[in-house]
Amino acid sequence: MVRCVVLGDQVIQTWYSSIYPDEDASDEKAEKALETELLFVCPHCMKYTMDEARALGHMRFCELAYRPLGRKLYQHDQYSIYEIDGNEHKLFCQCLSLFAKLFLETKSVCYDVDGFLFYILVEAVPSSIGFFSKEKTSWDSYNLACILIFPPFQKRGLGKLLIAFSYELSKREAKVGSPEKPLSDLGHRGYMSYWTSVLASLILNHSTSTNPSPHPETSTSTSTSNPSAPSPSPSHTQSPSPPASPPPTSSPSSTHSLESLSTITCIHTDDIIDALRTMDAIATKRDTGETVISKAHVREWVERNRVSMEPVIRTGGMVGYVKS
């Protein structure tokens, strides 16, 4: 078991065990996992060693210190996001996955990376500080399989940045998406932060009833889904119909249904219902019995939790995206 890793100049205590093979083993899937108190990991290429001198010598000449792998898709301030194909850069993605397993209890895929795309968050140095992966083809419409911000860089809002970027890709691909389930507690908190802020911004800033109503603080939902019923398991949920490309923008006079919120945000309706429940925003009109989204409850929740509704992704920062 690896107890601590040295990532560049950061010493990090591990949370879970990984399956690092011996660095000199010929079989990458050797049954005997590496056991050491201290493992040195290059922050550029993610290669590892138990030898400190070997690690320092490698990092001085690591080619990726000045030329990160993959295709740059996003750049804003000191942060960039690169797309890396697991089939084209197998060793890097395997090493990255082995490192991630030290901090993700449910991480299972470490070697069979060919079917995945990896999106690496890089700081200006440049060095990798987090990533998410997604399957190239997902029959369940998952837009994210695994996500990790490395521990020294957590609590900076960078997880929300990667989540927002995953949905930006979904919008450009004209597909409604959802993260692979089940989510960890930490992952659920991160997603709920993103879902609620995006939906609150849309509901409060862009949606008002088109007809005069005695309930000016409600936005009618015409979804056929029953919000009070438990959401079906994602693996048994029919994939939602993709929105038109590009996704439509909302007008100040629009009344949003669950379907329209999903179309605009590319968030799955099950996840929207989860977020609306968190904000206590699902209500019933007394006079008609109609299920509505309560703008008043959304506003109260935003103020109580001091939620920022500023966009996380700067659209001008999408520098390298070309739809295939």
C-alpha cells in the first residue's frame, strides 16, 4: 500500500489503496501491488518511482513540463483543460488512473483506458491538478465517468469548473447528459452545487409567466414526470431526446417546464428534479392543484446559501473545440 505520494513539491497522504505495479515489473497488471511509505509522482506525465533521486532527475527533463499532452479545449486565467484520448496516450491515462484510485474509493478502471477520453485540468506551471474522464460511447447518456481534483487543490471551486465544462461539451454535442451513478458524497455535493446554481440563475433571471397569475412567484412546470415519485435508476432510464443544436436560449417571457430546463442546460430531468427538491422549489397551486416551480423558494434558497449564479465557464475560453 502507498501511504504518501510526492506530487512535484506536494506531499499528500493517501486515502485509499491503489494497485500500482512494481515500477520494474514487466506485467502492468502484476498481481503484487507496490508497497511503499513514499511514492514520487511526476506532476506532468504522472509516471512514478520510489527513488527520490530518480524522480528529481526525471522531472528536470520531463518533456511534458513544457508541452502538455492532448488538445487544448479551454483557457481562462491560469487554468487550461486538455482533451487526451486514452487509446492514443495509454500510459499517461493509466498512470493518472492509478493515482486517482488513491483518492477515489469507487475508482475501478485503471488499465482499460482505450474507450475513454480524459480532460486534464492544468495550472499555468504547467502541471496536472485534476481531471475527469468519460466514455467515448455511453449508452446511458453519461457525460462524466470519474472526476478528481487532487487534494492540495481542492476547495477552490475547480471541481465545479470541470463539471461545468462537461456540460459545456454536452451542449456543443447537442446531448443531454448526466454523471455516472452512484455519486460519492463529495461528488453529489459538487454536482448539487452546479445544478442548483445553474437552475436558480435560469429560473430567477429568465423565466416569468406569460399570463397574469395570482401566483407571480411561481413558474409553471408542464413536465409529465411526477416529482413526488422516486427517480428511476439511470441504468434503466430511457435516454432523453437530445436538444436541437445549438441549444436554444431562454427569453425573458418564457415559462419553463422540466423538459425546457433540460434542453437549455443539458442537465437530465432526473437531476433537475433532485436539484429542485434540494431548493424546496417544487410546489402545488392551491386553486388548480398544478405542480409548479416556486421562484420564491428558489430565491430564498439562493439568499440563505449565498449562492453565486455567475457562469463558471467563460464561453470565450473555448479555444480548441471542433465538433467531430
